[in-house]
Amino acid sequence: METDTELPRYSASRVNTYLDCPRKWGFRYVEHVPPESRSAAMALGRAVHSALEHFHLELLDGQKPEPKDVIQIFTADFEAELDDGVDFKSNESANLLRRQGADLVFEYVKAYADRAVAAVEVPFTVPLADPETGELFPYLLHGWFDVLWDGDQIGEIKTSARRFDEGTLARKLQLHAYAYAYRQLHGRDPIIKVVQLLKNRRPEIAEHEVHRAVGDDAWFVHLVAAVARGIEAGSFPP
């Protein structure tokens, strides 16, 4: 009998990759083929995420950092991302994305400086079990909460080009993973706050409140288990 530490772990992002294209999953995680390119938008998102992690940690420590200090961290991280090499679209440039990122960080720090932070970048690993039947699958769900705010609120921060509609939010598997894991860990229903940093000509922050019902957990668990079985069977069709 395998112990929890020996059980295969699956994250929502890996499950999504398999659902989008099993062949891509095989290339990335079995054959370890490096990606041909890395988008500038991805580099921007990583640098923004890193700067806001610092911001949240400062708030958790009782500090209140100035926007300019958080922007300095973003700028340094973005330059490091550029040094690793990125591909720009025809309408992108390093200067444009650097300015957009700084503006988005500024707006976020202004908007969330008074939000009480409970924890930052929290890893989770929980068993995969059907809440209706009690069936326990030989897999673990693994991931991270970007930020936890007081009042059972999970913050999911995304740098985006366009605002999510209700259909997009309803389909996001990551949010199912958050809700399931939080209930497993705390026995309470979370409120998920999806915070979009929108790369408009005029920077904008959009917050969406999302709930996932307990009844959704069984569907989610069986989906992850089905993907895991496909991976174990070596099924990687195009």
C-alpha cells in the first residue's frame, strides 16, 4: 500500500494541460522536451506575481509598502525574465510591457493595501476522494493558494488581456481545485476572489467573486482521477 508521500500528485494546471492536448503533456512531463519559446506576456505575469507576493508578505508582517517599492521589485524581476529570453508579439515591446506591469502593480497596491492577509503562497496537498461515496483514489491533488484573506477568502491573481465572463470563470478548473482543497483542509466553503490585472490602455483591476458548490467536488475528483489513469496508461494522443 502506497503512503501519501508516494502517491502520484496532480495539479490543476497539469490536468488542464492533458485535457487540452495529451500529446503536449507527454512531451512536457514524460519526454521533458523544453518549450520552443516563452511568451513576453508570461514573463510579465511572472514578474507581477513575484512583486505582489512580496507585497502580500509585507502586509502579513504588519508593514504597508509604498507602491514605488513594489514597482521596483517588479522591474527587477521583469528584467531578469527578459534576460532569460522571451518572444514578443508584433504589438508588444519590453518598454510597453514594463510600463503596463508597473501601472498594474501600482493600481493593485492602492486597491488592496487595507485587505487583511491571512497567508501567502500556501502549498496544499490533499487526498482525492469522492465526497458522496467516500471512494478514495490513489492520487493526491497538489497546488498553491496565491493569497488567503481573512474570512475564508482565496485570492487568485491573473494578469489578463481581457475581462473574464461568467462562462470563462465557470470553466476554470483551477477554481474547482481551490474549493475542493480548501474544504478538505478547513471543512468550510471558501469564497474565491479572482483578481484580474487588465492590460488595457488604461490599467484596470477587476475582481470576480466565485463560489464552487460542494456538489461540484465529486465531478472534479472523478475528472482528475480519469486524467491520472490516462497518464498512467501512457495515453498521449494528439
